[in-house]
Amino acid sequence: MRVFNRHISTRGLTLFAFETVLVSGTIMAAGHLSGSLETIAGAAWKIVLVTMLCELCFYYNDLYDLTCVNAKSELIIRILQGTGAAAVVLALVSVVLPAVRMGNWTFLLTLGILAVAMPVWRVAFDGITSDPHLEERVLVVGSGPTAMTVANHMRAQHDFAYRLVGFIEDPSGASAAGPVLGTHADLQQVIEEYAIDRIVVGLTDRRGKLPIDELLQAKLSGVRVEDAATIYERMTGKILVDDLKPSWLIFSDGFEASRVTRIAKRLFDLMGALIGAVLCAPIMLLTALAVRLDSPGPILYRQERVGQNGRLFTLYKFRSMRVDAEQGTPIWATQSDNRITRIGRVLRLTRLDELPQFWNVLRGEMSFVGPRPERPFFVQQLAELIPFYAARHAIKPGLTGWAQVRYRYGSSVEDALEKLRYDLYYMKHLSLAFDLTILMDTVKVMACRKGAQ
């Protein structure tokens, strides 16, 4: 399923729905035990607000990323961290909005019950959903690089209920890192013998090698059939660029943001940049002072970047490197880069160095959300090495973006390729709702200091 244009697994939605009931029920139970049930029961809005704040804290502790948090020990630690964060947030909100207060005993009982009930519920949920009868048995047709990429992701993830059964041998002769159950001629027999629910076609070269009749028969008999790019996109939130054909981009759903969506996005950019500039003015003032005191040189850093449709513009940032950081040929910033100043490292981790780009957003050169703007020197290099790299310039670059919140700071061609996969996914599913979820993730990145190194 897609929620706010992001692929969400049935497991994830089920987990979120049940925990909404669990947290709301916990508040009601705490109210009953503390003797204030009538007051809390009559304030439905308060229960909804507290539930939302608790689940937001759980979300920021990655508790709804079933692949990220899989080990039981880590799960319990994150639940306790999320519950503690919820306690702090609720206490602060109660100070600002006294009407939200639940009463001391209700507050303490709610946190105590959650600290016990959440780990028990999560362990039970993990046990139930790991039942093989609740998983789809998947057969991959092909054993080349594309098939193996999808298979590896399928094995590593825990969000989607896919169980890889095996492979159908690739006519090209590529070997699979897993059980090969037969050839194309054996497809129907394999489906029946292994009770296959879904077939993923991962052939790198399909010309004259695609078992059309066998796949059609499988589909008509109720087996789901899809190509590798589709399931890869669903599992990872990015586009499989490696073996991508131009026809897939042309005929695929998405990549068609309406005029209304683009106008709404621009209005949101204008309002967001104005409000952000006003609210962040004290922070920007302190940041400017810190940059000035930390090292000699200008406070702001100006650099030419490539914008929408290849147009060049001047990007503004708080300076995070020494003045003599680059001489001659441009080079990527790397982890533990000795050119970065002391305050610059903090600015990059918290993304505070990006705040002057509010001006670029107001000027219409950037959007709040979009691909990261790159320098012309690197764009020229990457466009020659990476297929479809130029496609990312079809929309405005962003102050933040899907690639920025899902992947580390890039410093190589491999990193640029990985970020392109995310950028194309964003472009395919572009919407204002998707932008809002990315902004939520950006706050998470800043708060957890997962920014560039």
C-alpha cells in the first residue's frame, strides 16, 4: 500500500493501527486506575493528542522500521527510549498547554503500563508475523545481477511478508546464490510443488528468453507476477537504475505531477521559507556568530550549483570549511574531512549550515524538498558515468530530500548512484503529502544527528 505516496507494508500498517489502540487504551486504563476516568473519557481530543505524541516519539526512535529494529534486545531498548522521550515531550507540552495535563498519577501510570505492555506486544507481534503461513512464497525467474539484487534485499528486509523460495535458472548461465529449482520449462511444476504465491521476473536480458506462455498460465491461475524493478521499488523506496530501460520510465505510473500539485508545492515553499526564516532567525544569528569566532573567513559560503532544467544558480550556506579548503579542481567532502572546521562539523551533523538556503527557496531556485543540488563539475562527470542522472534536474533541487534523509552524505560515484535511485523514486511519487513526510524525517535526522560527516 502507499500512504502519502510512500510504500508501506501491511505489517507496518497493522503494527501502527494496533499500537494506536494500545496507547489510547493505556491512557484510559491509567485514568480508571487513578480515579479520573470520567475526566479523561470526556476529553477524546486529549487522548488523541497524547496518542499522536507518543507514536511520534516511537517513530523517531525507528520503532516502525521493522528492518532497522529487528533484534529483540535493541527493540526493548528503543521502546524504553521512545517511552522516555514521550514522557519528556508530554511534560513540555503540558507546560505550554496546561489543558493537556492528565494528572500526575495518570501520567505516571500511562508511562509505566506502556513500558511493560509495548515490549510484550512487540514480541508477540514478531512471533505471529514470522509464521510461514502468513508470508508470501516468492520465486525469482532469473539468476543474474538484477535477480540477485532483488533477492538480497528480500532476505535482508523484515517489513514485507516475502519468503524467498528459490530461483528459476537464467538462460544466460548466470549462477544464483541460492537454490535453483529448475529451468523455464519446469516453471509450472515448481509453482505447484513449492506452493508459489508470487513470481518476480529478474532477467537482465529478456529478448527471446522470457517464458511468456508459462508466466501467463501462472498469472491466470492466481499467482502474482511482477518485474524486479516494481518489487525493488516497493521494498526499498528507490528505483532500480542498474538495468532500467527508458520504456519503463515512459510507461510507468507516476512521473506526472499535475499543475495543481506544482502550484501547491510552490505556495508551500514560499510560506515555509518565510516562516522558517523568521523562526530560525535567532538560531541563524548564533550560528553566524559561531562561524565568525571559530575560524577566519566569511560567514556565508557561496557556490554555483545546477538547478532545474540545468540552469545554474548561486547557493548559500554557512561556511563549514576553511577558506583554503579547495584549490583548483573541485573535490568531494569525505568522512572525517580535515578541511571541515570545528563548528562546521556540528553544522553539518545538524544540517544548520543549510539554513541560508531559505533565500534560494524564496527566489524560486530551490524547493523545500527535492534532489540535492550538485556542482556543475560533478554533474558533468556523473552524467557520463550514471544512466539517467540528468533526469534528476527535471524538478527543482531541494533544501532537503528523500535521498538526503534515507542515505548518508555522498562522496563517490557509487554514492551518487545510490542517491539517484532515491531521487527518481521521489520524482515518480512527487506530492505535497510526500514532501510533508520527508520534512518530518528531516527533523528526525537533525535531532538524531544523522547528517553529513
